[in-house]
Amino acid sequence: MTTVSGRAITSLFRTWAPTALGSSMLAWEIPLVSALVARMQQGAEGLAALGIALSILFVLNSPALALTPLVVSEGDPRARHPLFRHAMVTGVVGCALIMVIPMLLSLTALGSDDVRDAVRGCLLSLGTVPLAVALRRYLHGCLIQEGRTQPIALATVVRICCTIAAGLMLWQTSLAGATAGGLTLMCGAWGETALLAMMRTRTPVDRQARWSRRVLVKHAQLSSSILLNMSPRLITTIGIVGASDELPSLIVWPAMFSLMALGTVPLTDLDSVGASFLKRGGDRRNLRRFCLSLSAVVGAFFVAIAVTPLGRLYLVDFTHVPPAPANLGIDWLWLLACAPALWAVRGYLRALAIAGDASRLLPWAAGIHLLALTVFSLVFPMSGLPGVACASMAVFGALCIEIFFLILKTLYRLQSADIRSEQ
């Protein structure tokens, strides 16, 4: 039994590792671009504007990011032709939305005029990114379904190289920092998508296959949970605007959130890989051991960063956050550092739901998380604590509430299924 378990966990690791490696390098992309923007004209305002623009982009990209678990859950290679068209439509709609939002920003009271103009320019420069993300996540799903995830890591290396090259070239221009940051991210996104398209195995598809309403329903269910991944940055940013130490918090919060993302982004496809493992007949006990081991490792690593000088090294020396906002963020960095460990537990529970055809639980979990996050983001600023403290507590508390809900619902379903099978 030990040998079989070891082989199963090793197989899980080999499938997940390339996606985690790719996601890990992708998580470094935003800190790299942030460090570039912070060193350009109006560095502090540009850094705040980039953080606000990315928080909007992440929410708009939620349906595109959900394409990977959608492709995996469908499980039929013949369905890829209609799913590809579905991915194209998803990306085009995202591009249209991100072009409309800059025109609406003039109606809001989003910080100072300089910050608002910088956010508008950054969003316009990110205009085609949603389409690139939709195609990339569709291709990720195809590769995971084939059990051939190595190209994902290689394509992400190419993305980072494109991002660095574009950033160095744009650094020499007179563009505003936030606009240059958006263009840099766009170049990296399309570089990765292009390579993935070239490396994908061309498998025969049934062109008679038809798109069905069931696909739209499942995509909506999966998108709701992905929206949960993407919305904390936007919701907490809005909450910071009403808290004390508003501008210092807006400057340091993107860097803090990006550090947390270095631990959570590698776990993005953990639920898809886990669900694929279970659907191929894998034992959920092996998946549980694997996910809990991941949780312990990433948790210890990021807590160590938060409580040692490494946190200051990242915020001040690398990201180039000014000293006063950086000191404010360091005081609360330890709370955000706990999130990656909880994210691994959440990935295990989501994998059980997806593999058990219980995707309808995910919108409920997402709704509960978003409700808790919104309430916390509105209530905590009333305490008079700094904005980064309120945002950190809101992220941690909402994540704990969602995990508690998933444990109750998912494990209850599993126990009921085990009882029925014994009978």
C-alpha cells in the first residue's frame, strides 16, 4: 500500500509541478513590472495606479481563467472545437469590457486626478490581455487533459523573457510608468500564448460537436469560484480608500498582495490537476496527503519570509516601495503570509467538488467568501486601523470562512456517498 500511495503522489506531483513552476514564474511577473514602474516617472502614484488597474483586470479575467477547469471537466477531446470558439468569445468580451471601464473612471472619485489618469492609461494598454488569457487557459486545459503539462512551464519561461525585454525597452521611453507597465504585461501574455499554440498536440476533433447550454452553466459555476480568486484585490483596494493611512496603504498594498500571490498562484491549477487525478481513478487519500504536505511547506516558507528581514528586502529593495509605506506593510505582512497554506487546503476541497460533479457548490462557496470579504472590508476600516491592516484581516477571515463551508458541504457529500456504496 505504501508503494502504491507513493507512486500515486509522485504522479500527482509530476503533473502539478510544471503548472506550479509556470504559475510561480508568472507570479514574479507582476513584482518585476511593479519594480519597473516604481523606478519611472511618478513612481509612487504609478505603483498605486498599476495596482488598481490590475485589480480590475483580474476580476474581468475570471471567466477566462475558468476555462482550464472547464476543459478538464468536459473530458471529451471531441468537444474542443466548440470550447475553442467559447474561449474566443470569452476573451473578446473581456477586451470590450476593459476598453469601456477607462471611459467610466472620470465619473468616479478614485483617488487624485494623477492616479485616475494613470489608471485609465494602464487599462487601455492592457486592452488585449483578456483574449490572450482566454486562449492560454484553454490551451492549459487541453494539455492537462492530455497529461502533458511540461510545455506550460516552458511557455511561462518565454513569457517572463518577453516581459523583461519589453520592460527594458519601454523603460527608455517617456511613457507614464503605469502605461508602460500595462504594455509590458501585454507583450508577455501574447508571447506565452503564441508558444503554447505552437506546442499543442494537434488532435482530431469532431466538427459536428455542438456547444450546449450545459457548458455555459458549468463555465458560470467555475467562473464564480475563479472570481473569488481575483476579486479580493479589488474589494480590499476599495476598502483601503475609506481607511486611515489611505495613500501609503494604496502604495504598499499591491506589493504585499503580489508577495502573497507568489504562494497562491502556483496553486491555481491544483484543483484541476486534483480533479483530473480523481477522475482517472486516483485515491482521494493520496490527494489529501499531497495537498496537506503542500500546505505545510508553503505555509512555513511564507511565514518565515514575513517574520525575517526577507520581507523588508522584498518590499523596499526589490519592489522599491518608499520606506514609510513599506514599514506600514511589514507590520501586517505575517497575516497575509498564512494565506498560501489555506489556499492549498482550499484546492483539495475544490478538487473533490469538481471531480464529484458537485460544481454547483463552488458558486455558493464563492458567494459566501465574497460576502464575508465585502463585509470585512467595510467594517474593519471603522476601527481606525491602517488600510493595509484592514485589507489583510479581510483576506484572511474570508478565506477561513470559505474553507469552513467547503469542509462542511464536501465532506458531508463524501460521507453520504460512502454510506450508499457500502449499502
